[in-house]
Amino acid sequence: MFEKILVPLDGSDHSVRALTVAVQIAKKFDGDIILIHVYSNVWPIVMPHATIMPEATGIIPKLIEAAREAGATILADGEKKVKAEGVHVETFLREGHTVEEILKTAEEGKFDLIVVGARGLSMIKEILLGSVSDGVMRHARCPVLVVK
């Protein structure tokens, strides 16, 4: 029934709890877990009529690289936890809009279930862009389990 389970991770306690639940489901249904972390390439808020100083433009690629490295670490930690439980696991590191990338991956991979934490790390991002769990729930074409 749940052979392919997608679990978005952001390093928050909620995403770690979602992973724990996903592992239990995978064990029960002999399923595989695919972990995804999406990092942003948009930094952070653009203000109208703001001027970016030339010396500041070099920091944006560094911020993106730092976000990519942090995402890789989050995925590696999650992968260790899943492997320790004897469940097959794969990881995807994506750049872009979090909800869009999760939904695109779920659709392309024909996932049976998405298990997502109720709240992530970025409260500011949630206020400005909306909740990731809410966006995934509303638009996913497969079942979504939200874990608190």
C-alpha cells in the first residue's frame, strides 16, 4: 500500500518526528523512504527601490552554498536514522520553492504517501509564503500525513 514514502526534512523537531512515523509505516508495509530537502536560492526579502551594493553581491552565492551544505547534512543525518532501522532510503537535495519541489518530486516519483512535519524551522518564511505542510496537503495528488 505504501511502498514509496516521501519525507521532506528541514532539520526541525517536527520533521524528525515525521521521519520516525514514516519509518514505522515503511517497516509495516515493506516500503522505501525517500528523503527530500529543498533549499532556497532567494535571499531573503527584496525591498522596492533597494540598491544592492556591488561588494554585497558576492555573498549571495555563499549563502546559497551554505544552505546547500546544511541541507546535505540534514539529509545525511536522516539517512543514518532510516538505515539504522533497516529500511531502504534514498535522498534528494533540491533547490527552489519548497512546496513546488516537494509536489514535483512526489508527482514524478509516483509516491504513495508524503509524511511531513506540521511546522518547520522558518517561522518568517511561513508567514510570508505560507505553511509547507499546508501547501503540500492542499496540492498533493497522493495521501499526505502531517505529523505534530
